Amino acid sequence: MIRRETAHGFGHGPPVRPPLWPVRQALPCPMLVIWGTDRDVLSEAQALRMADVLPRGELVRVPGIGHTPTPLIGNAIFASRSGSR
């Protein structure tokens, strides 16, 4: 059995994870949050919060896609956005 560090020292259970919201708030580059509407892991509220916390964040909803849009979906979104400028 693997012993992991927890909030109360070492023991069993999930590892302690650092809060990532402050890290996201410090990212200076533009970030596109791609959220599949057929998700089962990440809620729309979480995706909105993620985009809102990022200084230069934007949310794009992709209908008919689950939690992890494939790179092809991301490339298609990038290509369509790049051509519209």
C-alpha cells in the first residue's frame, strides 16, 4: 500500500493537492477554455469560473463533445478563430 502525504501528515488516502486557482490567475497569456457540452466531469459553472479567473481567458462551448475534446476539435477551433481576424 502506498502512503501519501495528507493534510494531517502521512497516511492513506488521496494526496493533498495545491490550490490551482491562484496559479491560473497569474497566467499572463491568452487561454482558451474548450468545454464539451456533453461533459460528465466538468460542469459548465466550473468551465465558466476557469475562464473568468484567467486574466485573458475565454470559454468556447463545443456541442456534442464530452469532457475531453480531441486535439482535432481544438485545432478546428483555432483555425476558425485565426481565419476570422
